[in-house]
Amino acid sequence: MNQVTKIDFKKIQRISPSQFYSMKNCAYKSLLAEALNKKPLLPVSANAYYGTVLHKMLELISKGVIKNEGDFDKIFIEQINFMEKKLKAEGYGFFVPLQKKVKDFIMKKILLKEHLQNIPVRAFRANSVKFHSEKWYESNDGLIGGKIDLVIEVGQEVEVLDFKTGAITQDVLDDDGELNSEVKTEYKDQLKLYAYLYFENTGKFPSRLSLVDLTKQKFTVDFSQEECHAIFDEAKSLLKSTNTCVDTGAFSANPTEGNCKYCLYRPACCFYLNYLETDWSFNDLSGSVQNVLMFQNGNVSLFLEAGGQKFTISNFPSEKFDEFNGYRNKKINIFNLKKETREFFYSAIKTTVVYE
Ligand code: SF4
């Protein structure tokens, strides 16, 4: 049975623009990540691990390390092998081979390869236009800092670009009730913070902020200098108030479906675990073990009680039988379950993780 080690909270020295939005929604998550040395307690999806590989490839293309198809094919295999080795070492071998677990694996690879024709970088070089790939920018006080994927400087014109391997936009309802596609707020915030960091480092603001997806579609983020200043001040005051919690020990969190669904620190979050006792909309359960049964085929079912409600969870492997029996009348927390069509019935899947 997995256990959460003692949580030793520590102050966060610096936040990155990519972290800001998540911290704004639930600062406790950032504190847990810091205390646990940024080691997630739950697996993410095969798609997310593949996304990390794709982003690394984009970085190498924009840096000019990958120059042609030969480089691409060789380095792609190396990066996939590296990720698969890491997944196995972390006990997530069920995501391997990624090619079989990721939807549209080949299609995404082909789309990525087309970035090789993203000649801007090489053309700009030829015209002695400056570009900075994966360059670190931080504020003068060192409190906000991060790597910008690509900065292109053409005379007085400066473009800051960030590459995304997933969806950049989301549907939002406008004032007339019409659905509109808009760049996600978290990405807008991230780019405005990059703009401010660029300003603090160079004395001028970029002229354009852009996001580029796998299909090479470019989205522009509108901004004003005042907005960038304001978001920078907001990020600093958020960091300060979050760190004050470490001094006072008065922690709070913001458990909601949107915040917690993909939080990889759920097993360590007492606020979420309390919330789970009365909210059963998640794919996680927290309750006391009432009974354990093993069927002839070796499948184990677990019967839990939480908040006066009984739950049945099937499909655990046979080796869980003795382990669960040792936890009768004790509370356990189970993450990443599959909900069955019958109410209060769940099944264990490959990514299911149990913590005491
Ligand atoms: S589980 Fe939810 S409330 Fe807890 S730290 Fe994560 S996002 Fe915040």
C-alpha cells in the first residue's frame, strides 16, 4: 500500500509563468509540489508523457539541434526510449510502449516533423535576425522566472513564442450566449508574464505574443504593458501570501472539480480527501474497508463505506486480496477509478493507485 511521506512544507523561492495560473487556482497544490520535491504522487496519462516528448522535440527543432529528417528520426527514438525507461523506473510500465497507448501517435509525429520546415528560424539566421531558444528570463528580484520557448528579434520588432502540444483554445460563451473559441486564460497569463520578464531584462516590451500548436497554427495574445505589470504584481503578491502560510501554518486549499481532477498531489491533500467523503463526482474514493472478496478468476472486489454510503470496486488483481484484508475497518484512499454505469459501482484500471 502506498503511503504519503511526512510533508515538510517549505517556502517557494520562485514561481514560473507556466505555474502561475495553477497556483492562483490552488496555492496549496504548489506548496505540496514544493514539499514533495515536485515528485507527483499519481501517474498522468500516456498522452501527457508523449506531450513532454513532443515539446522536447520542438525545443530541439527551434534550437537548430534537429536540422533534417535524419536528425529527427534518430532523436525522436532516443527521446521515446528515454521516456519509456523513466516510466518503467517509476512503476508506470503499463504506459509502455507509448506508441500503442497514445491515440494518434503517428499523426502527431508527422505533424511535429512538419515543424522542420519551420524555416523561419534558419531564414532569420541567414538574415542575421536574432533568435533565442529556451532562454531563461527572470525578474530582477528573482521571484518570477522561466524559460521562453522562442524569442525572435527583428530590428525593433520582438516576438515571444510558446509551443503547445495540446489544445490552445477553449470554447467560451459570449454575452449573447454564442460559443466562441478563445485562447485559454492560463496561456494568456503565462505569455503576459513572459512579456514582463522580457521587459525587465531588456528594457522594452515585446511587440507580439504568440502560441504555436502542433499543426503550426499560430494564435496571437493581445496585451497591454499595464496588464503585464498588473499580472506580474499579482504573481509576486500570490507568492508572498503563499509563503506566509508556511510561517503561520494556516493552510487553505480550493478543492473543486476543475482544480483537483488533474492534481497529481491529491493523495497528500487533506482538504481534498475530506471533500471526497461527501462528493462522489470524482473518480477517486476515500472510505473504510468493509469487506474483500476474491472470485474464482482471481479478481478481487472491495467494499468501502464513506459518508454512510457503500461502494463496490471490482477488478483488482489477486495480490491485493491479503493487502486489503489487512485494512479492514481502516480508511484507504483510491485514485483513478473507472465509474461503472450502476451508481456507486467502480472498477480498478491500470492507472488506479491506492494510498493508506
Ligand atoms: S487536490 Fe485540489 S485542493 Fe488539494 S492541492 Fe490539489 S488542487 Fe488543491
